[in-house]
Amino acid sequence: MATDTSSFTGGSLLLAWQLKGKRVLIVGGGDVASGRIESVLVADALVTLIAPRDGLHPLTKRFIESSDRITYHDRTFAGPEDLVDVDMVLTAIDDVETSRTICAMARALKVPINVADIPPSCDFYFGSQIRSGPLQIMISTNGQSPKLANIIRRRIENSLPEHAGEAIEKVGQLRNKLRERAPGVGGELGKRRMRWMVDVCTAWEMEDLAALDGEMMAKLLDDGWEYNRVPKVQEVGGRPRQSTKTALQKISGLLLSSAAGVIVGAACTALVFLKRRA
Amino acid sequence: MATDTSSFTGGSLLLAWQLKGKRVLIVGGGDVASGRIESVLVADALVTLIAPRDGLHPLTKRFIESSDRITYHDRTFAGPEDLVDVDMVLTAIDDVETSRTICAMARALKVPINVADIPPSCDFYFGSQIRSGPLQIMISTNGQSPKLANIIRRRIENSLPEHAGEAIEKVGQLRNKLRERAPGVGGELGKRRMRWMVDVCTAWEMEDLAALDGEMMAKLLDDGWEYNRVPKVQEVGGRPRQSTKTALQKISGLLLSSAAGVIVGAACTALVFLKRRA
């Protein structure tokens, strides 16, 4: 973890919670609830949604109609029986009393809970998030400034390498193909596999990784992995691309433009003088 | 949440877990464990650390010596009695069998657990993280490519506005002062408070927010909040600052350097000719 040296406390433990096949109970169907539904569906959860139909947000409706992983109940929260076999509870309703009751029940059962807008009833918070395929980024200011969290999120979004999500997806596929070709867990082979993957990710630009297709991956493994080297993009059939300028290149650009100026200036003045002489 | 339109699954639910006053059991004291200790101390947890002294990482030793929130036991994991009243378990030991046993015990007690290097024994993963004061950022590639996660983390670190962490800290302090001055929960006043804070964060640069001190905050509230406006940095005693260069300014810089080059070149050549004449 990259940290500064300050001894800051008051932070959170940022986690990537695993929900594959887990049951998440969502109470409420409005705007906030629709965002929660999206977040947990992305994590492969099985959702039970309890909310009267007349208060459903259009997005919530669309999720109910389109996902086979949502069990929908057109009613309000009924009691402890709604918490049986539930692995996580998210409530997003306006009724503070009911929210607190659900929180107490969940905590008695040791089921993690988030109650929208009531921090003391939350075992965890949601942050400002970016998602692009398998890439997920969360920005948290630990409740100090949601606005600055948003400003920082936008800046990060704008500065993210283009196709970062696709690059990660392709690298994941390449790693799976490599594991098929050179199977086995741990040991020297495992280390060589990891090193080669790191070398590929370091040598290739994000955009080139994103452009990998099945044929190129096969060639990369044939001409690269088998000879323990990292071929250039063109060698495996990738399109050569103008490389991104480094800081050094920008400075040389600046110096070159100054130097060009000196030459142009000198030439013009020389011309003037020579013309005068003539 | 900002998302692309793809229907990606296989993701995680990114969370900011709250550990203030919670008991975290860490089994193991090596390199990985020392990182875990740091992460949970930042989140104000109470740590119980179980690990034989002879295997402690220097950083782990330093944490044990310097933090009064760590209860240290110089021994190996003893059994279920070690899990009594524990809110979270993190293990980072080489003994796969013991790790799996601890995992089974924790799950029976419904205590969230992370077992380093054994994904199926993890209720949650840790991602690549950035921390700067109250600002915390996590980058997860959902296990597809830890190397790309690191590359992206470094790029984000380099592109983060300088002093972002300090800015967030100061904005948090300003908000607290505003709440003292105009107290009350929710309602019209709450909305006005929130709007004014958003306006300040939008109008001021990150560096100016970071430079706020007590006196400036008081003036910002006196001259700003009371009149429902956002004063300029200089009005509250802040130093005027050269604004960050825009792309246009960079181009003008380039043109100016070329122009300077032309003049220098012309002058030198003129000197040469004039000297010859003399």
C-alpha cells in the first residue's frame, strides 16, 4: 500500500467484498436502491428486493425486469423472517424507525448492514466509484467532503489510460491461456509465469494490451513465452502506434522549438545583412 | 456511481468498512501482516496480534512498540477461544491447514475473514491502495492483473491534485466550524449549508483549500457564509497563486520559446555581421 508518513486515523478499511452466489436483501426501490442493485449485481449477488411497486424508480423496474438474479416482493419489510439466510442487508427507505429496527435485527444475526443516510447504523459505507469492465476504483474522503470525492473521481476518470478496463480484461485472458499452456500451482513455473506476465504488462502500452485478440495472444505465447522474451507489438501482428510523449520528450520538443527559432532568426537576419551588402 | 454501459459481472462490491472500536484478530506477524496492521490501525481498530516473536517483521515490531491499540500474544493460534468477541479475522501465515481451520471457525461464528493467498477462504480482498490523510483510494482489477492495478495506482498517484488530502482535511474542518455556527440537522438550513460547502469546493482550487488556516476559515464564514457568497482567495487573506497551466498556456509557452529563439538568433547573427563591418 502506498501511504504518506502521516499517522492519520479516522479512516476506513477499503475492501473488495465478494458476493458471488451470496444473498443480499435490499429494502427500498427508489433512486438510492437502484444504485445499490447495480453495485451488487456487478458482484454476482443474488438479490431479494422488498419494496412496494408504486415507489419503484424506473431503473429499479428495469433491473427487476431484466435480471434473473432478483427475487422481487411487492410489499414493505415484514420482520425477522425476511432476514433468514441473508448475507448482507442494504436499506434505502425514508422510514428512519423501520431502518433502525432492521439494523438491530441484522446486527443480532451478525449480518453486515448499510442503512442509507444513517451512518451509525452502517457497518460499511459506499464511496465514489469508477467502473470500467473488471477495473473498479473507489474514492473515499471518509465523510469529510463528498464534493471533493466527486471532483477527484472526475479527475481520475479523465486521467485514466484509455482502454484500461479492456487492457485488464485482455491480460486476464492472456493469463488464462498461459495457465492452460503451462499448468500447475506455485513453484518455479508459477514464478516464471508471473514474471513473464509482469514483463508483458510493463513493456506494452495499455492501448496495445487492449487491442490483443485471440490470434495475437497465441503468437505472443508462441514467440514470447516459449523463448522467455517479450515480443514487440508489431511482431505479433499489432498495429504500430505513436508512443505517448514522456516528460523528457516534451522538454526536448521545447528545446528543439527554441533551437529552430534561433536558426530561423539567424537565417533571416543574415539574409537582411547579405541583401544590404548586395 | 460512474459506470460504462457494459454488463460486466465477476466484480466485487467495493466498501469502506468501519472498524472504529472494533476488534480485529490478526494471525501472523510477517511482511503481509505488517501491511494489514497498518490498514486496520488507520481505521481505528483494536488489534489482537497472534504470532511467535521470532517471525516478526521489523515493521510489525515497530507497530507493537508504538501503538497502544495492539494486544500482542507471542505464540501461534490456539483455537476457537482466540475468536471470542472478534469482529474481523485476517490471517497471513504460511501454514495452509491452520489457515483453513481458522477460516472454518470464523465462518461458523459469522466473523468476516481474509486469508492471505487463499481466495476461496476470503470474504473480501484487499486492493491496490493510495492514502493521503483522509483521502483513500482503492484500485481493484478483480484479480485479473495485479501488475496493471499497480501501474494504474501509480498513474493515479501522479495525476492526483497536489495537497488533495490536506484540502479534504481542511474542508472537513470548515464544515465542522460551519455546523457550530449554523447548527441543526436537515431542513432548509441543512440544504443551504450543503450548497455553500459545494460552492466553496467548486470555486476554490484544491491548493487554496489546502492552505486554509483557522483565521482564513473564520473570515470565509464571516464574509462568505453570512452573505451567502463565496469570497475569492485573496479576500480572506490567502496568497494569490499562479494558476495551473492550461493547454492553451502551454502552447503559448511553446510559441514564446520559439519567438525568443528567433530574437536570440537574429541578435547573434546581427552582432556577427556588425562586428565584421567594424
